[in-house]
Amino acid sequence: ADGSPTERVAAAVAALIRAADFYLDLHTGGGRYALAPLAGYTLHPDPSVLAAQRRMAVAFGFPLAWGTDPSLPGRTLSVARDAGVPAVYTESGGGGGFDPDGVGPLVAGCLGVLAELGLIGPVPRPPPAPRVVEDGRPGSGYLQGCHPAPADGFFEPRAGLRVGGWVRTGDRLGAVSDPLGDRPVGVHAATAGLLVGLHTRAAVRAGDGLAVVVEADPGDRP
């Protein structure tokens, strides 16, 4: 609370989260990532908090509800986790532009969560039910660390690759080249699943996350 301006903002936000009954955090991919719509939550060790988070994520109505590693530090969800406040974050859009069609689903999702929690009356549920995937492995859910760039350079995604589609293990996601386009290094899917995130800026630094794949089987039904 008496630190730098950024630390003071973080302290004030943390205090609001600790005082909340529920927490819902809406995100986009900003200027660096294009993200498919998903509602994420941590696999909280308290069964009652985890159950509430699952309900909230499903009620948001996005195509994917994704439970991940609860131990990641330094996030608003970390504050909520430690305070025992059920929390869900959403991701959608980004990539450097504004999509007005993306606003309606966010509003509908918030209303769906409010209705699920009994804070407002029933609202129409958008079909179909979301796919629920839970992955408790260390680091799961850390979008910026998935499929890290092998070197500094320029990332060129594979032609036709789009978020929301399916990839197989070993599929080429793109390549990182030096500034002159020489010595391209291929980036391949480490696992099969749903491509939910893709780096959209050409310039990358070694270690930047280039693509996010949520392990799932396209044959499975929600």
C-alpha cells in the first residue's frame, strides 16, 4: 500500500477482491495474442470453492471451461485463491483490433453467472453446453509460456491457422526466423487439442509464448 504507483494499485485491487463474495475477471489477448473464447478457473484445493468456480465458468456460456494449476503467483486469481473467493477469468478476442461482435457474448456471460449465483432472475442459456477441460499440471494456464519462441526473431504462423481450431501433436504451428528471413526454426504442437491462443505480433523474443493448445479430444462431447 505504500509502494510504487503500480504496487499501490495492486494493493487496492487486492483489497477489493478479498472483500468480494465472487470475482469475475474479463480479458482479451491485447495487442499480442488472438484468443478463442474461454472461461478459466483454478483447480482450487477447497472443494466448495472449486465447485462454485466450475458453476460460474460453465454458466458464462463460452465454448470452453478450463480448470488449471492453482499455484501460479502474482495474479488477481492468486489473491482470490488465497482469500477463498470463487473466481473465474475469461479470455476472448485481441490481436490488436476491436471486434464489436465480441461485446454481446461478454454481457450475456456476466448475466449468466449472475443468474447462476441467484443474484438476478433466470436468463436464456446459450447452447451447446461448454466443453470442460481440467489440467492440474504445473504451469497449466500460463498462456504466455506456452510453445515458447526458440530465439529472437519474427514469428510467422502457418497459413490458415486460426484460433478455435484443432491441432494434432507435431502439427506445424509456424516458424521463427531471423530479421532477414533466414534460418527459420519450426514451431510444432507439443500436444493434440484445441488451439485457443496465437501470437499475432511478428517480432518475438526468445521465450515468448507463441501458441496455446488445450489438450482435448475433438471426438469428446461436452
